[in-house]
Amino acid sequence: MNNNPFNGNFADKTRNLEPKKIFVKIIIAVVIIAILALLSTCWYTVDEKEQAVVMTFGKVTGTADAGINFKLPFGIQTVKKVAVNVYQKIEIGYRSDSSSAADYKTVETESRMITGDYNIVNIDFFVEYKVSDPVKYLFASESPELILKNLVQSQIRNVVGSSTVDSVLTDGKAEIQSQIKDLITEVLDDYDIGLILTDVKIQDSEPPTESVIEAFKAVETAKQGAETAINQAKAYENSELPKAQAQADKLIQNAEYLKQNRINEATKIVAKFNAMYEEYAKNPAITRTRMYYEMITETLPGVKLYIDTGDGSTQKLLPLENFVSAADAE
């Protein structure tokens, strides 16, 4: 039996300290949890395709890029993340199945339109856009995507309504796409809702009836045949032009040669005539007589000519052909 009074007092004190230690531990744990909870509300992460809009007491005070960022706790600052580096789409006239690109559903209320020459066509558009300003995207309008879709439909009908059915169905698609994109971009700049248009494409365009479809297919086939014939003609032209050019150059060179040859001959004749004239000028009577005899010989090649060398009392007749033969022999 323990009769020591200190043992009893120590046991009582120990029993009284245990609840206090437990309470302190609970307090410490609560404080740690509160601190962790506080820290968890002070930081946030932004994906590389996103941009965060930071608001202090509901007012925009800045933006944050991709990475880990910090903000004030207890709702003093709030963050809204917006996908800015993501291309988004609007489908006009059809709805595609996200699981299969080949499966889509036609929406005739959007696709059926009337052209400028009063023909009805079914035409589908694929529109691509992205967020250019996250602050304006969140607060400049209540529903920016709906505004953009209504704007796209309006401008599509405006351009298609001023185009011919041939251009819509065949060779005018590129120009129509360009006009629609320019008009939408211009109006979007005025609206300033934080969206930017990146692309507008005609997915499909066709007449509403099979007979008209076949007629336009025949027209398209004829146009392709015409383009093929034109290309073949150009190829033939490109192959024959060098040959013709070479032949032309050859003819020109030959003509230049003949021209020069004629000039040379004429120069020789002129020189010969000038030489004869000089001799004639020295003694006109002798030269005139010689020219006379030469003309008679050329005109009457069979005649025999005799030269009268008489001095008045005696006449001597000399045959001219002997002198000519002697001259030829020399």
C-alpha cells in the first residue's frame, strides 16, 4: 500500500494535462489546415492555350499568361480563364458529328439561299475564329459567339444574294469566300467583342433538284474540257513557236545575204560604168564607135562586120570577129 501523498497528486496532474495537449494539437491542426486552404486560394495555373482575366472586387485589374500565378485570397481577387489560342468553328447549313467527320446533318433553314439571279441553292459554310481579347470577350457582350454567328449568316446571305448561281456553284467560290470574310472582319472591328475571324470556306454548294444538279455537272465537265483544250493548244503553241522563230531567222539571214549580194553586184556595175564613162570622156568618138559595134554584135550575133580603114584613096575592110576572137583568146 502506497501511502505517499505526492504520488496521487502527480497522477491527477498528468490526467489533467492530457486533454490540454490534445486540445493544443487540434488547434495546431486546424491552423495548419486553414493556412493550407488559404494558400490554395492564393495561386492558380493557366494552360498554354489560355489567358486569365484577373478581377479585384469584381473589377478587371489585369490579365495573366500561361503558368503559375498568384492572387489575393478570400474572394478579394477572382480569375476567369479564356481559351485564346484555340481555333473554334461555326457550321452554317450543317452540323457535323464530332466522332466522325464523314457524318453530318443538313440544316436547310441555314443552307437554302437565293442568288442574285433568283435561283435557289443549298450552300454550307465552315467558319473559323478565335478569341483576340479575353477581357472584351467576357464583358463587351453577353454572348459573343451568338453575335458572330448571326453576323456570319447575315453577310453570307448578303454576298450570295448579289452573286449569280453559276459563280456560287462553279468558279466564283473563292471570290465569294473572300468577300464574306472582308465584310465580317470589317463589322467585327466595329463591334469590338474580342473575337477575330480567321477563315471562311464553302463546304458544299448544289442546286436543290437532281435535274439542275446534273445540268450544272455537265456545265462543269464542259468547262474542264475547254480548259484541257486550251492547255493543249498552248502546249502546241509553245512547241511550234521556237521552230517558226528559227525558220523566220533563217529567212531573214538569207534575205540579208541576198540583199548584200545585190548591193555588191550593183556596186560593181556602177564601178564598171564609171570606168567606161571615164574612157568615153577621154575620146567620145572612139568609145561611141566601140559601143556601137558591141551592140550590133549582141543584137545580131550571126552577122559579119568589117571595119573600113580607108584613108580616102585606098579602102581596107577588116573582119571584126577576128579582133573579138583575139580579145577572147587573150
